[in-house]
Amino acid sequence: MSISFERTSPLLSPRFPEPKPIETEPSAGAEPSFGQTLATSIDRIADAAEHADRDTEGMVAGTVDIHTAMISMEKADIMLKLGTTVRNKLLDAYRQISQLG
């Protein structure tokens, strides 16, 4: 017995956002500053949340399959949790440094 994958493929192909390159202000080849990296990361989290919202609305409208919507929602959730964890670690480090002085 063989399975035809053409018949089992989803109705819509998954759409993934293109990764944004990290923009640097200094000369080419220089490392981005901490502030630039942090701002870029926050923008990526916001983009993932917007993408998840669009896919959820598309799922309700019937233009996006449930698997694609669930993947984008989980991706946004994981990115938000990671961003929150990094923020908490930064705040803890700031508090520890401020207590030294």
C-alpha cells in the first residue's frame, strides 16, 4: 500500500516571514551596538506577533490552514517568552550593578 502525498498535502503552502538583516549604522564590518541589537530583536518579536495575528485571522476566514496558524502563534509565543526572560535578566543585572555603588 502506498500513500500519495499529493492528495495529503495541505491546501495552502506555509508562509514564513523573511528574516530581517541587522542594520548597522557604523562602518561595514563593525559589530552592531547593544542598543541596535536590542531594538532589532524587539522589532522581530513584534513582527512575529503581527504575523501570528494575520495567520489567525486568515484561519478564521478560511485562507490559512490551522497548522500554519498554530506554528506562527507558537513561534510568536516562544519569541515573546525569550524576550521577557532576556528583559528580566537585564533588569537583574542592572539592579546588581546599581547596588555595588
